[in-house]
Amino acid sequence: MKRTIKDYAMITLKGVAMGAADVVPGVSGGTIAFIAGIYQELIDSIKSIDLKTLKLLFSFKIATFWKAVNGNFLLFLVLGIAFSIFSLAKITTWLLVEHPVLVWAFFFGLVLASTWFVLKDVGKWNWKTVAGFILGAGAAYCITVAVPMHTPEALPFTFLCGAIAICAMILPGISGSFILVLMDKYFYVMEAVKELKISIILTFASGAAIGLICFSRILSFLLRKYHDITIAVLSGFMLGSLNKVWPWKETVTTFTDSHGVVHPLIESNILPDKQLWEATALAVLGFTIVYVLEKLSRKKK
């Protein structure tokens, strides 16, 4: 696919949006990829990194390797994601602490609209797709109400966390950040990013890379062979995740990071008790953004 500089700039911006979503426990970068219309290309590009293409790389056939793995697309997308994670990590965590209702409200509208538009990609509804949708919604809901566990801070376990979290990050509706919360490693990894603890960052990134390459092959196969059922399950994931993205919460237990800042760890949903109009406006804004992007995407097609 021949692309212009403007196209690659847009891919980078989509990467920035994915990275911003990935640092919020409850919102998936995969959801943003779906909204932005790059999900299928992302999965297929990652899947193309295998022994055959790696052999090209190690044989110094760089140009052939780069073309085979859709290198330009992946490069600009990853640059956007990395820029967002390293530059927005502090801002996002600060917003979640200082203005949690408004942040969650915006993402609630965004995920709700995304669920609706992803559902429209299901070609034919039957008992299999309905069952897949219900199964996906139920699984995501169960994950959102799970209680975080206490886990070790050894590097091998950090590697495993990276491999598991990245699988969730590319699934629409399943938040990799929230999986890290459940595995007791969200604040641990975020602190490492903010303080540039290279050993932890490299270990986590290595696990993520391995997990991403392996899982993308499974997901690509499912989308190719069982498209409607897979899309139904993914949209179910997104609907079930709304339980986590509900703006109004009551803190049950907290976590104090190395700087003495208190973060909510376990929360329960409550009825709206503050900032109702501001939150509603931001939810509508999130919904509208997805609606406009969807219309532009279909017009372009």
C-alpha cells in the first residue's frame, strides 16, 4: 500500500491515541485501533513477523524484510504509542487521581460508541454470534470485578506480566492496564516508566513483544476463519468492560506509590453523586468523536 507523509502522520496520531488509552486501567488500545480503522492491518502486520521474515532480517535483506512486515506502518504506529506512553504517563495518572469522574466519563462514551459500531461489523447474527457476544460480555465483566492479587517483583514475573498484558491490550474492550492492576504490577510498571528504570522496562517490553507476536497469529486466524463470531466476542468484551469505565466509583482499598501518592486500587460503582453535567458532556464528546471517525472511515472506503 502506497502512503503519503500525511498518511504516516495520521498513523502516528492513531498510535498516540492507542498509547494514551493503554495507560488507563479500563480502556484498551485495541478499542482505539478498531475506532481508527487500523485493527485488521495491525494484527496482520504483527502476525507477519515470523521465522521466515526474521530469516530475511538476519540475512541482511533489510528492504525485503521491511516490506514483508509492513515496516513503515508498524514503525510510525509504535513511535506514536511510545511517545504517548512516555510523555502522557504522568499526565494520565495525575488526571486519574485529580479528575477521575471526568476521565472515566470521556472513555465511557468512547467505549460505548465503539461497541455499537463494532457490532455493525457482524455480517450475520445467529445463535453462535449471539452466544459469542454474551460470552465476551460476561468474561469482560468478570475480569472487571476480579480482586487484585499480590505478586512478586522478580524480573521473570515482570516478563510474564508483559506477555499477558499485551494480549489484553490488543483485544478491544479488555484493558492491558487493568490486567496489570489485577496482577499487582500496574503502578510498579508505571513507576518504572516515569523513573526510566531500564531493566524493568526492557524486561516488560520483551515479554510484551513475545506475547504480541504469538497472540496476533491466533487472533488473525480467528478473524479470517470465524470473522462474525470473533467480532461478536470482541464487541461483547467492549460492552462488559463498561463496568470498569463507569465514571462514579467508591474507593474500597488504596495503594501508596514510592512518592507517597495514594491511588485507588479496588473500587465499586455507585450512582452519580458529583459533576453530572460535566461528565455527561465529556461522555457525549467521546461518543461523538467515535461517531465522526466512523463516518469518515466509511466515506473513505
